[in-house]
Amino acid sequence: MAVKLCEFLEINSKEGVYKVFAHWCLAMMTTFKEQNRDSESANAHRIAELAQRLISRLRQYPAISYADVAEMASRQGLPALAEILLDLETNVSRQVTAMLKLK
């Protein structure tokens, strides 16, 4: 709904839609971490499910950088999610830069 409101108000994509998606991605990661805080490490299946939820939304807006979302995942302590997202980054320069930050 927030995205539709940004589009209706004709807010610049970087100031509207991109920030809405960044906040949504961060909220999804935070919720994931809270739900899996008792497990020693979130299993690969759950991380893949989260990745698919993020990817399904991000595909609607190809100008949003997967590398930016991957860096956010890394800062949230989700390196496996960051790696999945980086594999989808089409800008090689951004991909390499983000990969170097992860290591």
C-alpha cells in the first residue's frame, strides 16, 4: 500500500518506492532474526524462504540494487542471505564491491 501511495503522489522513486522497499526488507530480516533467535543458526531452508520472499518483491522494481539489500542483510548478521542476493546483482562492479565488504 505504501508503494501505491508513493506512485499516486508521484514521489521520486529513490525517495519513495526504494525507501519503502528498503524498510520492508529490513523489517523482514528483523522479524526473521527474532523468530530464529533461539536456534543456534538459521537453517539454509528458512534462509532460502526469506530470500524468495524478498526476491519476489524486488523483481517488481529492477532498478533496486540487490547489492544494497545484500549489504543490509550482512549488517543484520545474515551472511547466507547476503550471498544469495548478491548472486542476483546484475551490476558486476556493485556485486564485487559488496562481496569484498562481506569478507
